[in-house]
Amino acid sequence: MVGRLTFETSFELAIKHLQELAQSAGNGEAQAELAPLVARPVMTPENRLVADKWSKALRLPSIESFQLAGPVPPPFMPDFSLLDWYNWRRGMTFSAKYLRGREGPMFKRDVASLGLAFPIPVIFIEGDADYNTPAGPAEQLFNQITAPHKEFVWVRGGDHFIPFDRPDEFLAELVARVRPFARD
């Protein structure tokens, strides 16, 4: 697991964290249901159902449970058009099928196998409470990357949904760190 970032790694770390949350909450039912997953953290449809159940109950954000509030774009995106909305939904469908889906080509692939050398600046903005894209393996991957400029930005207490949960903080990081590299 060390040095590799796969969806299986992400699932394993999320299950360990759920078990810790269940223990600290004294939730025996959660501990009992999670114990087999901790012992063998394989992402099967059945295991994902158990993980999703306890993610909700123990308040661990799940990528599958994320929903924008209402049928219209959030107010922090004033120039968001209907075409943008359509493309955003298509992107979410693509991710569900090819990135998170068990049969998708990315499911067990080590992300580093896609390449570590980039000819452009690379900036990771990562929440330290993100169990969908765990911080530890993400930082290990970042340390292996070569680029003309790279930065790893920690958002303390941030989970997987920083752009939606903390739009002001996320935008401030983009302006401070990405904007200097944008061409006019």
C-alpha cells in the first residue's frame, strides 16, 4: 500500500478511519459490521454498501452521497450556464463509471503508473480529512512528481468537497497559487 495510490488504497484507508470513528463513538454495531472489512478491505459492491451506511451514520463524507442542493447551480458560481451544468453532470457520470466503478480502467491502477513527470506547474489542494482521496498517499504521490513548479496545499479539516464546502477558501488558494501561472 505504501507509495501506491489506487481506489483500493483509498477504500482501505477509509475503512480504517470508519473503524476508528466507530470505536471513539462507542458504536458496537458499526464496529461489528466494519470488522470483516477492516480484516479484508476489498471494494466489492457489498462492502461499499456497508461503508456507505457507516459513512453516513458516523458522518464521514462519501463521494457517492454528495449532492448539490437543488436543481440550480450553487450561488457561488454566478456565470455557471446550463451547458456548464450539463457538462458537470456528464463529468460526474464519467467518474462514477470509469474512475470509481469496479470495472473501470482506473479501479486498481496505481495512479503513479500514469506518469510522474509534468511539463507544467502542479498544485495539489488537499483536505487533511479527505477519505475519498486520502491525504497520505496523495502526498506520497506528490513527492514523486517532477514539475517546473509544484505545491502541496493543506486545507486543515477539509474533506473531499472543498470546492463546494469551502468555496471562498478554495478560490483564495486558486487565486494565490494558480493565478500567477495563468496567461492573459
